[in-house]
Amino acid sequence: MIRPRRFRQNNVIRNLVQEIRLDTSNFILPLFIHDQVESVDIPSLSGHKRLDAISVLKQCELALNKGINTIALFPSIDDDKKTSTCEEALNEDNLMCTVTRRIKKTFGDDLMIVGDIALDPYSSDGHDGLVKDGQILNDETVEVLAKMAVVQAESGVDILAPSDMMDGRVIAIRDLLDQNGFQNKLIMSYTAKYASNFYGPFRDALDSAPKEGDKKTYQMNFSNRLEAGLELDLDVAEGADIVMVKPASLYLDVISDYRSATTLPVAAYHVSGEYAMLKAAHEAGYLNFEDALFEVLTSIKRAGASVILTYGALEVSDYLKKL
């Protein structure tokens, strides 16, 4: 008689035959920054803050001490710096670039920085692209995004991450980076970014919700799976180094598809709403947050993700030390 339970009879045997293991080196920790003198809590994202210049350095040091070597920075800028043409995105002394230079001066290449390439933090319209007569302009936006990527690369950003979902932005960014001597900068493209209901806490953190309309003319329909394959083919052909699926835990089928279809690293973004749900359920007494987070992140890796962006990176690093 075949008895699969033989593999489960004690912890040593279970660990011996375990197929998937999480490792802190595969995590990217998203951090929110602002240009105020103190950090501010984000009520909808328990445990996270908009960090001031000093606090972000302390958080980076904490991440490194826990074995997390990559962070993703998201700037929250003052409304008076937001315009319809997003000039602040190209300011070499903007919040993103200033903080990046400070982090790099402190930690050097021990800490890698991911820079978000999208216009919504800088837009008075709250969209990822330029807006004209209620329409999101594709090619005009791509031109700005490519310049934005160069500005961030010059400040020290290691991985440029276009999250806008405009057509043709990866090849435009790659070409302009190469022309400016940044051939070794990585592009981590948000390849399949769905128009999800789970971005709410993130938009609260950056105050970046659209002022009118929604993002469904550029983010993907969450009912579509095959379309994600088209986006993958385009990003690979255009020169992406890492491809991403966002959100993660509700899109394991797409992550698995990507793992089967490409040899490039596959990233998955365990987004703010996914994280906040676990926190809320824990606070209500419905589950244990750390156990549930570990299970969710393991499932994301099991589906095929080699890189995971998660707001729970610090917490799961502590959990792994207990195993």
C-alpha cells in the first residue's frame, strides 16, 4: 500500500521533503516616504508609516539586519507640487531622488532600491499617465516615463519599475537608459497589473486616487488570464529583466503561467489590501496573522514567484527564524 503520510510523520521528515522554502533574500520591502519632519501612521495599513528622512534610514537598517536587501520606495508629495503635466517627476531634487541619494550614501550597494515609474504620485489628476479631455495619453506619457527613469537612475535607483501599464513603455525606458550609460540598470516591469479592488491602503498612503474616473483603461481586467500572456510576450521582447504580477495571492494562476512561459525572474506584489485583510482578521480574532502571512507568501512562491514584494517582509523574516 502506498502511504503518503510517511512523509508527514514528524517535523524532521516534513522538512527533509519540503518543496518550497521562503528566504528573506527574495523579499522586497515597500516603504512610503514624505518630506515632513516626522513619520505619520497610515491608518488603513497597520504597522506602516509615511517615513521622514531619518526614519527611512532606520527602517532600511532594520531591513538589512533582518536579511532583506531590497526596498521599493514610494513618495508622497505635497499637493502644491502636483500638476497635470507632472514636472516634479523629472526634478532631480525631488523627494524620491533626494532620499535615494541619502540611502545610497549610507548603505551603498548593500541595499538595492526599486523606483516606481508612474506619474500618479506627481499628478494633480491622480492617474498613472497624462490626462487630456478625460483620456489617458499613452505615447506622451511614455516619453515622460522614460525621462523619469533616467532621473531616478542618476540618483542611484538600482531597479526601475514601470507600474503604469502604458503600451511600449519598457522599450522606451530601456532605450533611453542605454543611451545615457545605464545599460546595467534593471527593469522590473509591472507586466500584468490588474485593476484590482485591493489597492485602497496604498492609495491612502500616497493620496494618489484618481480625481475623476478609474484606471480600467490601462490596468488589466481581472477576469482575463490569456491577455496576461500577451503582456508578457511584449515585455520580454521589449527588454524587461524581471516581470511582475500584481496583485499576488488572488492571481496565482497568472504567476504560474508566467513561470512556465519565461526563464526571466517572476515577481509578485502582495499588495496593501491583501496585507491589510490579514491584519484586520487577526485583530478580529479570526486567525493568527503571522501564520496566515507565512502561508500566503509560501503559496505565492509555490505558484512560481522568485521575488515577492510584501508589506509583511519584516514580520515574516522574524517568523522564519522561529522555524
